[in-house]
Amino acid sequence: MKTPKEYLIGCEHDGSYIPVNEVLRILTQIQKEAWNEALDKAAESADVTDLGIEGNAVVDLNSILKLKL
């Protein structure tokens, strides 16, 4: 994930403040990236049990409730 400074690079502002619409755009981008990263980590850490039936498996919910860092 990007650093706060990287998110602000390219922001259009006059040096004294950042317009509200730019802040909202940046926050939306951060939320999307954080959500996608959380989903990736949950998928990586999920414990899956194959039921032996084609296409059927069980995911241990406890393995994804808390993301493993």
C-alpha cells in the first residue's frame, strides 16, 4: 500500500490547503486499496477443507475472521 505522501503526490492544490473533493477522492482510493489488500490476505490465510465432492469445500471462518499479518 502507498504511503500518505504518495497519495498526496499529484493532488491539485495551491499549497495552502487541499480541496475537499481531492481529500474525498484520496480517501476513497485508500479505502478501496485497503479493502482489496484485506481480501487478498484473507484468501491467503483461509484454511480450506476439501470435501472430496467436485467443487465443494469448507472454509474455516475462524481462519479469516482475524487477518494474519
